[in-house]
Amino acid sequence: SVNGVLHSLGVYGHTINVLTLFFNVLFSIFTILVILRFLRITHHKGILWSTLHMILALLFLEIIIALVSFFEPSLLRSLSFMTLFLGMISFLIWILLLRYIVRTSKNSVFLYIFIGYTAVFIGHLYQTLITIGILQMHTFSTYSVSVASLFEMYFFALGISQYIKKIKQEKIKKEQLLDFQMRFASIG
């Protein structure tokens, strides 16, 4: 999307490449932060937690490289390879999320997060296969990650609404318990 808007505004070449990678990294940071937030809420501090923090640090490093590459175009290739590398690491995140879902099958919130992440993972995998030359590029290729991102946001929103519903149900249960305890105390 950014690519098309910038192109229509007369921005070309190196600037579009850097900004596209920059926004890709920002989207990745958003995805990782949402997953980390749900991990914090569920008090999960395992290997998934540590891996996500490591990747988050690498993504912030990538933002710095992207900003520097505006002035030093030779860094763009390194930035592209780093983005590709982090995309491959996303497979590890997917496996860890799958493992977490299997262990906590009752958590529907994380199931939605997993489905959303799977959509983006497939989009990135598709782009990676095109980049390394296994698949050929065609019209849909440019929009695959954008379309996958829309699915991810939809499922993240479902996860958040499911979490809010869960909190409301817990609140009602606590209020009912408190009401019962107050009645019992007044009888006593």
C-alpha cells in the first residue's frame, strides 16, 4: 500500500524500497508486541517469551539500519537480507505458538492469535520463496503480505474481543461470589 501511494506521489527507487522495508518492520514489531501482551496477560514466560524479545531487539536494530540507509544506500541490501532472515525466524515463532496452543487448548484467545499469525506467516513465506527464486513473481505477489496482514488484524481483533468477553464473565462470577458471601455474612 505504501509503495503505491509513494509511487503516485512521485517518489521512486531507493526511497520507496527503504520506506517499504521500514513499514514492514513496524508491522512486524506490532505483531510481536500484540503476542507479547497476550503472553504477559496469561503469565507465560517460556521460550516463546524469550524468542519474541530477541526478535523484537533485532527489529529495533533493523529500524535503525533502515533510517541510516536513507543516507547510505549501500545498507539497503544488508537490510533486505536481515528482513529475510527475520522472516525465516518467524517460522520458529509459528512452531512455538503452535506448541503453546496445543498445551493450552482451552485458550481461545491464543487460538485466534495463532490463526492471525499463521496468515501473516504464509504471506511472508510466499514472499521468501519468491525472493530466493523458488516461486515466480506475479500480480498477486505484491499484495500477498498486505492481504495476509488484513486477516491477521481481523483475527487479532477476534482474540481481543474474546479476551474482553472472558474478563466480563470473570467479573460477573466475582460479583456473584461477593453477593453470595455478603448474604451468608448477613445471615450469620
